[in-house]
Amino acid sequence: MTKIKTDVQINVGKPTIEGTRITVATILNLIKNGYTTNDIIKAYPVLKKADVTASLNFAQGIVEREEVLPNNIKFSFA
């Protein structure tokens, strides 16, 4: 069972760690800025390592399912 939930009543539906109001985007931003898992847990004591891992797994899944379309498609409206 995933720890990441989307609910329009919580953070306007942004992917959020279950039982918190901490979004996946928050975790990614912290990591982007050099935070380690331990740093994140210190900053947000309600979190566990599994929550950070779940956030990363969720983001990875989004990227893996991303579809790339060629941008050299020419349209002609005659």
C-alpha cells in the first residue's frame, strides 16, 4: 500500500505523504537543496525513512511513465 495519497481536500490534491500535509514536491525540493534523508527527518520529525523513500518512488514512477512526443511534427491547415 502506498504512503502517497492525493485528495482534493488536502493540499488541493497534490501528492502528499499519508497522514501529513507534507507534499512529495516538498521532499523533492529539500533533496534538490542538499538535504539528506536524515536532515529531512530532523526537519519533519513526523516523517520516517519509508516516507521519504515513498516520495522518491512516487516521483520516479511519474518520470518513468512520461511520454515524450517528437517536437518536429509539422501541421498544415490548408
